[in-house]
Amino acid sequence: MSTLRPLNLLLSLALKVAALLYPQKKEVSKKRRRKVWIPCLGHFQSRSFVLISIDHFGFLEDGTFKQRYLIADKHWQQPGGPIFFYTGNEGDITWFCNNTGFMWEIAEEFGAMLVFAEHRYYGESLPFGADSYSDNKHLNYLTSEQALADFAVLVQNLKSTFPGAQNSPVIAVGGSYGGMLAAWFRMKYPHIVVGALASSAPIWQFPGMVPCGDFYKIVTQDFAKSGSDCDKNIRMSWKAIENVSSTASGLQWLSEEFGLCAPLKSKSDIAGFKNWLQETWVNLAMVDYPYEANFLQPLPPWPIQAVCKYLSFSGSVPDYHLLHGVSQATKVYYNYTGSSPCLNTSQTATGSLGFLGWFYQACTEMVMPMCTDGIQDMFEPEEWNFQAFSDGCNARFGARPRADWAGTVYGGKDIAAHSNIIFSNGGLDPWSAGGVNHNITDSLISILIPDGAHHLDLRYTNDHDPPSVRAARALEVNYFHKWIKHAKKIHRASVFKLH
């Protein structure tokens, strides 16, 4: 397949990369939403910290903005109780608060304060208010470095304003992009955080660090082991879609069979339809949890197994028969509750604000190469073409990505000089391809969860959790105790010397 494509398809590829880390959580009923959001709204106070600089590293832009953070001190033991600090991702902080039950469940054991900090340009933390996304001049301050500096300033502010917090050891916690930030927070500000738990954090998913095809290989492996011939039938479905969509009647059949909200009418629509399906399979791999969950969509336990029941054809089957199975499989993801009147092929990406922000980050410093070959994975062949990606970014934002910057500023694979970071990865999670999957030193620890999907260890405990994630959480807690004990020992020693 040629890598030279019309601009709209190049942008579509860029959008796919930008959207994968946190696809949009589908809106649920008011009743369901109230139930899900109780932990944050019931136990947190929402605060705004006004004195966050828009630009921490220059002196021309001297404005400030209100950064939102959520804080819970019900179990905090004063003075000096630890602070568990969630490094916010590319979205509304309340969503991440509600999907990080691990912190809630260990707060009492540690006597810890919980803080969830919202990432600049997401949720309600907009440096320029309604103009924050108006042009690349206003977007210029949307970087991971600026976000880490925000977190550092926020921690210092909390320690200076909360009586008893001055000597509280801080542990950073995050998942996915938030996990990357947690690890980098410890690396860049070791005097502020004593350790970090970086769950499903692909800090090596950058140019030249890991093969670009590994991500989609893991997606394919998940489907291959979840049902007989499941991956093979998905691989064959792309050609079947081309065949069926070659006629007007075939386009109509596809639209009706999949129950699409907007009918397919052109080759461009078919390209978008394929992208939608590809993202669907990726999302399923990310959230292949062993129990019912609604992180991205309401889903059954082990959703890929449920999907593969419709894709177990052996041998060759007619195109229409195969695509009927694909349509039934997609409805496991998009309509498990049976409440969706139709399927909208534009609703797999992150929400409008979060999506655009992450797209900009992917087009500047978060350059994550991905490719497929159609042999070792179940997707159509697609080479990684940095120039095409860069051109699409430039057309959209007037900015070009710096492919090697993340490696330069955060060290790439040369991070052995750092300490006290746990990198946890699930064997089912495609983002583990870009994660740290081996111990680097005795304090840069890798925890592998063979039966785990995307940051399963950060979710609330569940009776159906596999033993591997239970063991992972126990090990993480042990390291937290070790880091806190060591930090307090150092503090006591410093106080003794002063006297």
C-alpha cells in the first residue's frame, strides 16, 4: 500500500495516533453517571490554584491561569503523612479520578492525602480560557515540560499552605500518558517526589526506541488467543469491505448491516469506516478487563472473547457472511447495553477538547511511530511515514513535530541514573510495547501483569481480578512503604544535623 495519500487520509492517520491513548468515554445515562462519579464528588473538594504561570521557562509571557485539582484528606495523618499525587492526563481530571481506585483503596493504610492534578489545556484548566485552542500561538504552551512544572509548583503550594504537609513525602501516580508524566516527574523533580508508579506508560514509544509494528502485534495476539481464527477473519475483513463497497448496493448494505447513523457513500467514507473499525479493535485490546466495565464503553467481562464468538469462521466464507460477523462483533463494543439506536463512526476518538489537545501534542513532541504489515498483525499494511505525518500536522496546526525531542529531554532508554520508579505493564495492553518491561536497576522496577489490560492495577479491586494484578498491587504497596520510610529517615537525619 502506498504511503502517499490525500491530505484528509494523512490527517486521519495522525488522528488515529493522537486518539489511541484515551478514546472518548461514551456518554451514559444520568443514573449511571451519578453512580460512577460518587467517589470524586463525594470525597473531594475542587480547588483552583491561581498562581500557575502560563510559561515557566520564559519571561515574555507573564500571565497566570487557574489550574484545577481535586484533593481528599479524610485519611491524611498530620503531620507528615504522605501525599499520593496523580499526574493528570489529556482530559477532565474527574474521569481519571473515578478510574483510579487503587489510590482510594490504599489511602487509609498509608494515612495519605490524595491529590488529582488536572493537566493544562484539559478539563477546566485552560491557560487562555476560550482562546486556548484558537491558534498555535495560544497552544504553544501545551507541552509535557510545562505540565510537569505545573505539578511541581502545585506540590510546593500544597506543602506551604496545608499545616502539617511541609515534610510530607510525595509519590506520583499515573496511568498511560499520566504514567509517563509520573515517571518523568520523578526524573525531573526528584527533590519534590520520592517515587513514582507509572502504569501502562509507553515512555519508549518514540522514534528509534521500539519497532513501530509491535503495538499492533499485541492487539493481534489478544484476538488470536481469545477465539479460534478470530484474528484471521479480521485480517480477511478488509478485503471483504473493499469488495462489498465497490457497488452502491454494497455501500447501502454495509450501512444498514452495521446500523450506521450516517450512510457510507464514497471511497473516503470507506477509508474512515476502516479507521473506525481499526480503532475499535485497538480499544478492545486496551480494555480487555476480566469483569464488566465502562471505562471507554459499557462492556462485558473479557470483551474480546465476546467479540470473537462472532468471528470464529474456519476456512473461506462469503464476504457478506464474514462482514455480518464483524458487524455483530462491533456491536459488543458499541451497543452492549442495547441502548444505541445507531453507531456513529466519528465517536471513537477523545472528546472535542481533549482530542484536539492530544492531537497537538502528538504533532509536536509526542511523536509515537506505529505501523502494520498485514502479516504479523491483522491490519492492512501501513508504513510509518514521518514526513507525511509532519506535513499533516503542519497543515493542521502550522507546527511540525520534533521527532527526537522526547528522547532528548527525558533520556530515552538511558535512564539508569534515576531511581524509585515502578513501571507496571499488562500483557494484554498494546501500549506495553513501548513500556519498560524489565528491571533497569534495583530501584527502576518493572512489574509485568500477564492477564492485565490498560493500567488494570490502578483500577478498583474486583472479585474477578487475576492473581497477577493482585500480586502487582501488593508489590507496589510494598515499594510505597519502602520509599516513604526512607524519605522520613532522611528527613529525621537532616533535622538531627541541624540541631
